[in-house]
Amino acid sequence: MLSEEYKIDEPSVSLITANEENMVEIKTDNNVVTNDQVFRLSLKDQSAYTNLSKSYLELQFSLVKEADGSAYNANDRITLRKGALSLFTRAVLRINQNVVETCEDVALSKTLQSLLLFSQDYSSSAATNQFWSKDTGNLGSDADATRAYNHDAVAGQAANALDIVENPDYNKGFVEREARTRSSAVVSAYIPVAHLFGFCSVNKLISNQEVSIELTRSQSAQHIHRLTATAAGKVDVGKLSWWVPNVLPKASVDLALKSQMSSGLQSEFSYYNWNAYTSPNLNAGENTFKVLTTSEDVQYAFVVMRNTAKAQNSASEHTYRSDIQSCESRLNGRNFPSRRFDQLMNGVNSNGVGVSRVYSELLRHMNKSNNYADGIQLSYNDFVGATATTAQMIIPFDFTNKPDNFAGSPTNLEILITPSAVAVTDNVQCSVVVVSKRTAMLSYSGNKATISVA
């Protein structure tokens, strides 16, 4: 075979592309969206071609006082946690009235997905259009968290000599998001639907389909983060719409596609689905959390430990405690990994010698261990935190190399976790984000299309 540079006699390749592609706005089925708990958007033009991987949600919102709906002043400090998707707790995608994909606990599952999949560059650029900004420092919203630098008088020097150093408690994410929502300003966020639903990440045209999205609002403590001195707030949604491309292929391509569809074309979509599940309060010693029994192909699980009590003026919702003594998973009775994650604490303190192994496994699972181009957003220091209660520890489990005899049988997933005595006293729960592989098949026959999900 010749190298490409020697193929001087071959004609240039010309890709057949759409003749025209226009973004069409679909507004919610809700009459007024301001305080609605459930939002529905429906794509009903069944004759057109569209590509859901290029679609996105437009969300306009503002934060106002919960008591009377009045605006905040410039001295108040309140904003959304993490990103715009924290506003929702459940998301459902339907095609022709059939449920294709459901995402439970959107606020948690999509936060972890963003922390793990977004690179530093993407997080600080494109993701900011989703109102995303990673929390840093003590993850809080108090005075220490909002001060970028510490400055103290230098001993033995003149009165105006200051020692200026970076503040390790500085929460850059909170400060950046709060600056956009200050004084009840209206904020716009554009969220790729492919980030919300794995089905929509597949770059394929669909036609003759009625597609709908249903979003359920989360509790205010899940999505609002504020200073204690700032009055309790709520989110007023000013607008929620869905932008989808209306694709008009060239006549020859259109004819070929319609011919295939009328002949019973089957179009396969393979994708990953993220869902989160939370245990009851953990007890002293080893706890066994039976996460789920499912027929789905479970690929990964990511475990975090959080305080049970959540509040707008607390970081508990997005703090993943590191005072865990040991953790392992069990899939259909088999333990993963073969040697449990242990030695995660140093006596009564977190950051034991076993933590580095957990962090290395997290990088390996996300294919970032030897990737010098980007990596994940969480540094080792973020991972363990300055204290156990200001950490972002995510414990990974990889099931991609499970035995062949697991296929076709129900999957039983359990998490075995041993919290510290202090964590038990504080009342903590184990939350598990499960990543499953799914396949959907769109079957075209004449003017009617059906869908099946496996």
C-alpha cells in the first residue's frame, strides 16, 4: 500500500453534506415557566430530518428572595451550585411516547460527569456557557472562600509592608458564578443535550420521530449556594427552550434516505447512561449498600460520601468527604477491584497512603493517566481536600472487563464502604453514580418509525 502522499493520481474527496441546516427553537409546553416544577419540550415535526447531537437547551434564569420574590442587592452573595444542570433532579427522553433514557439525580450525576470528563481547558472556556465553574479551596461561600489572597503585616517591617499570598480557602467557582447572578441579574446558559442524554451524543440523523424532553426541578438546597447572611433564595426561570437543527439534505441524498427508510431501515444508537443513587445513613463499621438490580450492562460506578443534611448555606451537597477507611464494590457476587481500596486514612486523619492508588485508578478509568494534553479537573489536592469535609474524593470502579457469563443475566451491584467514626457522627450517606451501556434501535417502515431499547 502506498502512503497518502504518493497517491498523486487520486481525485480529491468531496463530502456530501446537507444542502441547508437551520436551528429551530422549540419552546416549553408550559404556559408559564417561572416557578414550575416540571418542564416539557416536544419536537413534533415528524417530516423533518434532525440531528439531536447538535441540539442544545437554552435556559434563562435569575435568583430572587424566597420569601417575597424581590431582588437581591449588590452585597448579597448567592448563586447556583456547579452548573445550570444542578437545577434539575430528573430528566427523561422519550421518542414516540416511549422512554429511551432516564437520568436520576441529574444534579449529582452530571456534576460528577463534568468533573471527570471536562478537561481544564474545556472547563474554563466552553463549559462556562453552561454556567459551569469548578469549586475550589474550602468549597464554601463564606468570607474566607471569597477572598483570593491573604495579606498580613510582615514582622519587623514598616507598617505598610504586607506579605501577600494566595488564600488556600478561595472558592474560585463560587466567586465566578456569583458574579454573574449578582443583584438578581438574568443569566443565560446553553446546555448541549448530548451532555444530558447519552442517546443524543450519537451523531446520526433521525426522521419521522416525535421526541420529547421532561425535566423535573431539584430541591433548592441541591442547586442554590449562598452566604449565611444572605436571605434564602429561589430560582425564577424566565425561559427554557430547545434548539434543534432542521436538516435539509441534497435531493439525491434525501431520495436515498427515504428509499432506505421505506425498505425497513434499522438505525442503531449505542451510548452511555449516567444515573445516581443514594443510600440511607451509614452506620459504624462496614456498610453494604445494594445499589440496584438491572438488566443493563453496567460499565462503571463512581462512589462519593456526603453529609445527609443539605442547606443553601452549606457546601454539603457538593462536598465528597475523604474520611473513608475502605471501599469496594460487588457485581453479581464478585468483588471489584480484586484488592479493596484500603488504607485511605492515616489514623483518625484522611489522606492515608492508599488514597494515591484511588486517584491513579480514577485517572486510568477516564483514560487520562498517560494523557499529557489535558487530564481531569481534579488535582490530587482537590481530591483529598485540606480537610476531610472539604474534599472531592470520587472512588472509581471499572466493570468493563467483567466475565463473559455476566452477559444476559440481571446485574446486582453493591457497594461496601466503611466510614470514619467522625463521619458516622456527622450523619453521612453513600451516593453512587452508575454508568451503563445501552443500545437503542430505530426501525423505519414506510411513514412510521418505532424504537426499542436494550
